[in-house]
Amino acid sequence: MVKSLPQHEIEGWIATHPGWRFREGAISKKYAFPSFRSAIVFVNRVATIADELDHHPDIGVKYNVVWLTVSTHDVGGVTEKDFKLAERIDFATSAR
């Protein structure tokens, strides 16, 4: 069974991944885009990545801002799966 990572490991990862935060057992990040349409294009990219990895973030959208929250719900915390998803999502934004 997969276990959630210890806080010091999560904080180490956060230190090397700008914009990500750790709180309440999850990692999260806010992305801002020039328009609503570009925010939704990003959400669609995230959906494709999430389906490929079979690991899905919580997503919030308010006009041109997207919030993502990532955790492994069945273990109640952050795992390597969450880091992999977050890194793929960040790469998707750099490829815009």
C-alpha cells in the first residue's frame, strides 16, 4: 500500500517547484492566464494529463485564474503520484 510522504520530503519538493504550496494534506498552485478561453484550454490540457496518469486534481476556475489541488485521496496525503502529476502540469504550462 502506498503511504503519504513525510512533511520534510514534501517541503523539499515545494522548495524546488515555484508556485506550489503545501497545506491541509495537499499541494496546490494558482495559474493566471490572459483570458477565460486560455484558462479553459489549460484545464483541458490538465484533464488530458490526468487521464493519462489516471490521477485527477481538484480544479477551480474563476474567469482567467485556475487553482489546482493535488493529493492522493485514498491515502489522505501527498505521494509521488502527486509530484509526477504536478510536474507534468507545470510542463504543460511552459509549452504554451
